[in-house]
Amino acid sequence: MAQMSRRSMLAGSGAALAAFSLPKSATARGRRPNRGHMPIVIGHRGSPAYRPEHTIASYTLAIEMGADYIEPDLCFTKDGQLVARHEPDIGGTTNVADHPEFESRRHTEVIDGTTFANTWFTFDFTLAELKTLRAKERLPDIRPANTALDGLFEVPTFQEVIDLAKQHGVGIYPETKHPTFFASKGFDFDGPLLSTLSANGLNRRGAKVFIQSFEVGNLQRLNTKTPLPLVQLIDARGGPADMRGRTYDEMVTPQGLAEIATYADGIGPERSRIVTNDVANGTLGPPTTLIRDAHRVGLVLHPFTFRPENNFLAADFQVGNKASPEFKRARGDQPAQLALYYELGVDGLFADNPDTARAVRDRVFS
């Protein structure tokens, strides 16, 4: 297919939305979220465009900016507690390197094929020890303003994130990080995750909770244990860590989506699976049929990740002088990107800046 410009896609997005019309019938699992509502805004790790990710400050600002859900990625501590960290590697997101008492715990781990070299991991620390650390900005070169907040905030527990969400009446969207790897360390997500949700009255139909995973097996198990909606994450490449030989490319075919619909309620695809080549510095291609194909089997779509800086945007959405040393940090035309996906028919999206995602959504659907 010939590539089309962003303006061409935006001009035709109304027709595209009509083409991706939603089916009226309910699906077999009988617990699909209602797609008649406006798309949800998910505060991806809170609001990391403004605050260090996975901190109460980041989640609080996301709520104040109008996020419908906040997203804690969950990892285990040594004593089996669930905490919010994007990865079990905490070398780049906390000040652990400033604590000489923990120097001997630095080591290397291979997690789902990725080597995390000479660093520290949540599962080597008790919760009490982890609480002595403080969070810091993960992307200081792109978000230098956030470094002014380094050292101010603790690593929050899952319970603390739930408490905040309940206080403000928003939903939570936890991700089980690397379940197969954690199982190899003796940690099983199913029990601690569901027991924590149950203790808070959230393991029930209609609760404002989605559970997500890049793996398949744990979602299949959870499908038999909880009425909560489950979301199969689908990256731009590779495949589930627990299904060697299975690729995410296969999972977005009509047959693959039909299989996902037997155990999950939605998919969280990397955004370039919806709009071709919507990657950093890329030139946009045409939309794929993924929205239509997923909706045909009753799956909702919540793509990731929408970030405002030129560093993360396709060339079509970048703004400014590329020769400027500030170009990568400068904000591009992300509102146009968000509008495109809303009008194509996504059911929600993950955004690092939920204020913009909320404002564009409200404008598009006004």
C-alpha cells in the first residue's frame, strides 16, 4: 500500500472509524467492558512526562489531570510484597547506588532474553529495605526537569496505589511483570494479586480494574480465577516469554485474535500495529485492520505508549529545528497523533501525559 501523509489520514479518519464499526453482540466470555463509552485515558506509570514514574506523586498528578485509570507495573520484593516498578531492575529508577550497604547486592540477571548487567533488583530487597530508597527520573536526558524531584518519593506498594485510586474514584490497570521469570525465583502473581484485589473489594465484576500481561499462560490461569477483564499485551516484535516460537505477529492475525478472545477481553498493542510505522522518527504508513479485526471478535484495544516529546514521535508529528540541542526534548504535535487513534476507534490508550490525552479525547468526542 502507498504511504499516506498524516493530514490525509486525519482527513479520512471519519471514514476509517465508520469502517471499524463495533459489533453489537456480546462475546462468549460475557464480561467485555462496554465499548459504548468514550475511550479511557490510562495514566501510563502515572504521569511520567511530569513526575518520576511509578511514584505516588506521578499517580496523583495523573488523577488530577483527568486519567480514568492509573497503571502500576508490579514486581515482587524479597519478602513477597508487590511494588510498583517498571522492571525488577532498580538501578536506574532509584538511588540504590548511593547506599553503600547494598553494594554487595549488585549483580547481573537475564530476564526474558534481556541482560540487566551489574545492577540491583527488587527481589533481593525486603519491602522495609526498599522503602529506604527513593525514586529518580528514568529518562534524565529527555525529561531533565523531572530530575528536580529525584530523591523525594518512595517506591510505592500495590496497596498504596490502590488506596490512592479508591480515594479519588479512579480505576487501576496493573501489569504482571515477567511472570515466568518471577516464577523461576519462587514468586507466583496469581495469589498475591487476586488476594490484594479481593481484600479491597475489587476482585468482582464491574470493578474498575484491568489486568494486563505480555505473557499468555498467566492470563489463561487468571481467566479461571477472576471475573475482572484481562488484556493481552502485544509488542511491536518478538513474542510471549512463556511461549517460545509463538510470535506477536501471529497473535494479531484474525485467527490469533480469536484465540486471545477465549481467555482475554482486550489487547494492548504497541501503537505501530494500528498505524503502520508510527515509531520514533518514522514516516507514517496507512492504518492496519487490527481495530476492525479485534472488534469483530469482541476485544477492546488499548494501545501503548503515547508520549509528547519529539524523541518518541514519528517524523509526521515532530515539531521544531532538528539541529537544536533541545529538539528531542521539545514537544511535538502529539494532539494530532492522539486524535488520529481516537478517530480510528481505539477503546482507550496509555499516555505519559494524561492531561493532553484527556483534552484531545474530550474535543474529539464533543
